[in-house]
Amino acid sequence: MERYTTSLRESSTQSKLKSILEMAIEQPFFHARLVNTLARMEYVGVRKMLKARLSENLDLEGLKHVVEEASHAIKLKKAALKICGEDNGLETFSTAHTLAGDAGEGYLQNVDAACEECLADIPADERAEINYLLSSALIEIRAEVFYPIYEECLRSADAPFSVRSIMQDEKKHLAGMKTRLSELCPDWRNRVEAVIPKEKMAFESWLSAIENCLYDTPAPT
């Protein structure tokens, strides 16, 4: 997986990501809503896992993955509230309480759909588990390059929270996805490479939606 994360780290999108994160962090109103969007995306990931995984395929590591992703959602939600306080319109994951929240969820849905299309040749009774693994791997690859930049921006701004523990969990999850994909889908590398261009497009679309919100939406005074 390292060569895929290296490729994304070297992408020109990374400089745009850092610039957008720095801009958001400078404005608590927007930053809190961006963090709430990240919490929403972690929640949506949990929801998709619970829908996709059959009980006969769910082992201890699978359960831990669900719990850890749910804990990420809670940590990020608490961080969002810490930025703006509990009475600043962040009660839910609705459009009004997030920053490009619909586009963030759309990113996850687009990656899932791209994986489903890529796996169309696999029998239906095997596809759901492999789709879970493949889509999770692609999202974890993105997390591997997103969260370190975010952590760097948080530290530069002396933010009151960190995402280091989330970074550690995502690295562990990615290693687990690689192991399981190797067992269930021997040509998984070809599948990853087929979907990565679509993942990049989906991520860049979400990033542009965040940028538009930052430039086009006036923060309350």
C-alpha cells in the first residue's frame, strides 16, 4: 500500500489541501464545521460497514474496526464542539451544521460505487465483503495522506486537539485491509489501481466544495 500513499503524498492536490486546511483553521466558525464533517464521514463509514458485512464474515478485528471508526466520529464531534462550544449550531450532521458535509459524504459514496463497478465480475455472494475491503483500503490510503497534513496544520495553529490517535488507527486498519484483500482477492492491486483515479476525482470534488464554502459563505460576526 505504501506506493499508493506515496503517490498521493506527491500529488499537487496536497498543497491545495494544506492551503484550504490552514484557511479553515484560522476561522473557528468554519473549522468547527469542517471537523464536524470529518465526524460525519467517520459515522457514514461505520454505517456502511454495518450494512455491508454479514455476520459470518465478521471477526474480532472487524468488530474492533467498527468500534474504532465510531470512536473517531465521537472524538471529532467533541473536537468540533470544543472549537465553537456546544451552543453554536453543531448539534447534528446536517448540511447546516457541517462544511461541505453533503460533498464529504458524496466522496465516500462515489468511492463505494467505483469499487462496486470494479468488482462486477465477482460473484454477488462474495462481492459485498471484497467491496468493503477494497473501498475501505482506498479510503484508508486517503486518510494516510490527509490526517498527517491536518495534524501539521493543527500543531502550527496551536489547536486544542490532535488527530494523532486517529492516524495510528488508520495505519493499522490499512494493514488489515491489505492482508484480507490478499486472501480474498489475489488481483487486488489491479483493482486498487483501477479505482484510484476515480477516488482522486471524488476527493478533489469534495476539496473544491470546501474551498467554495470558505470563499462564498460569510462567517457570522
